Amino acid sequence: MNDYIDHVPVLLQPVLDALLPAERLIDGTLGAGGHTGAMLAAGAAEVLGLDADASALALARRNLAQWGDRVHFAHSSYVDMQAAAHQIGWTHVDGILLDLGLSSMQLDQPERGFAFRYDAPLDMRFNPDGDRPTAAELVNYLDAEELADIFYQYGEERHSRRIASAIVRQRPIHTTRALAELVKQVAPRHKSDKIHPATRIFQALRIAVNDELATLERALPIAIDLLRPGGRLAVISFHSLEDRIVKQTFKLASTDCICPPEVPVCICDHEATVRLVNRKPVEADAAEVADNPRSRSAKLRIVEKLDDLE
Ligand SMILES: C[S@@+](CC[C@H](N)C(=O)[O-])C[C@H]1O[C@@H](n2cnc3c(N)ncnc32)[C@H](O)[C@@H]1O
């Protein structure tokens, strides 16, 4: 029995409604393969599943074994989805899913350093074989201002400077517990705070370690390019900064002229490549939130590639 297998796919029915029927799909964030298994069961002919994390991929291989060669696996960042698709002879696909962030399996693997409920080295890389720095390297080598910026921007932490200065005074810091304890001492929990004060700091470090926002920003236009006319891209985000990137990229890609309003005649020649399927993001209903608290902050946005592109 493997207790990592029960990652519950978020917004599953809305994702299936958005992407199916389809022949060829890409799941850019395969995880345990929950969405992919459901997409195959719902009639997708083939799915190419990517994950930056080799251990997630190994788990997905086991969970999806019943689908045989209808599922293809690539140990790759979703930003490289085009190369992975070309490798199996696909130039265009009917749909792409990105379900961002980390999975419950990763949170439950103490040695990954994502969770402070376990004591472990501060790692937090989705791909421990890649070339990104670990969280320990950021914590121990960045200066106080750089650390404070990370905590403020990616964690919306109001005590960012105080926490960063304390880290710089007390380092080296190598473990999740040591960091969580330090944060607790310098930024005590407010009565109104429902979460441990280290939660925002861990989230911010994870986003920085994996360069998550820049990766998303680069990947969305690549994904749109890969869609056939009428194909769809569905993105589930869990963080307001991610959702903002998805929203703005989709808005730009679905707009023809982007000249400033004071320009009398269009000079930009910008043309929409997609249409918005939903103006407001799809969110989990009360039943799903009760069943899977992780779905509380999930936002699903969907675009469809236009078919009258020249
Ligand atoms: C929320 S989980 C996906 C869960 C999956 N939808 C399921 O139903 O099992 C996100 C996954 O994306 C992976 N991931 C994060 N950033 C990635 C990236 N840039 N490229 C590929 N995979 C990434 C993580 O390793 C994790 O396994």
C-alpha cells in the first residue's frame, strides 16, 4: 500500500468538460496522474504527461499502468512541452492541462523539504536533479533585501524585512524546523491568523526555488501555439500571482488591437489567437471544498484556439 497515491484531482469534472472529447492531450503537470487517468477513462485517445519531478513520474507510471501505450511520459518541465510533443511526433494537440503547484504526495515526502511539519533539509526543488538552487542555498546566500523581496512578493508576508534580517543574523539555517522556529519567534502568530507564520515563508521560498512564476509566464504562449484550431488550454492555479499571470496572458491572447486608446488607428497589428471560454474562473463548489480542502483556492481558466487564424 502506498499512501502517496491518494492525491485527489482538483476541479476534475470542469477539466473534463473543458478538454474532452479529444484525441491527443498534454498533461503538463502529471503528478499522480489523477487528471490524466480520468481523461483517458473519459475517452481521450492518448495523453502525454510531463512532470519535473522524477518521483511523481514514477508514481504516475504505476497509477496509469492500465492505459498501456495510450499514455506517454516525459521527465520535463512543462515549459519544454513543445520538444516533448515533437519527440513523439505530435505537432499540435487538442488540449493541454496545467494543474500548478505541488501535490499532496510531495508535501508528504519529508526529505523534499516542502513541509515544516517534518524536520528535513531545506530543499523544495520540484526537480532535485536540475540546476535550480535549493531553499537552503537561497536562505543562506541571498542578502537580506533579496530575501525580504521574495517573502513580500511571493508570500505577501507583512513582516518580510524583520524575518529576512533575523535569518541573516542567525544563519546558516539548514532544516525546515530551524527555519519554521525562527519565523515563529520573529513573526508571532496574529490572533486573526489561521495559518502558521512559516506557511507564507515556505510558499514564497518554493516559488523562488522553482522559478514558478517566470516558468508559467514563458509556458503559456508556448502552450497556445501547440493547440490545433479549436483546441483548448486549461490552467488551474492556487495562488493569486499565478492567477494574475494566467488572466493577463489569456486577456492579451484573446484581444485583437492592443493600441493605447489615444491612438486613432490601429498600428499594433496584434491579432487574437484564442477566445476566453470563461470570463470568471471556475472554482470548487462547497461539496468539493469539504471533500478536498486543497481545492479551496483553486481557479480554473480556459481558452480555446481560434480556427480562423491565417
Ligand atoms: C498539483 S500537482 C498535479 C496533480 C495531478 N493533476 C493529479 O491529478 O495527480 C502538480 C505537479 O506539477 C509538477 N510541476 C510543478 N512545476 C512543474 C513544471 N514546471 N513542469 C512540470 N511539472 C511541474 C509537480 O512536480 C507536481 O507533481
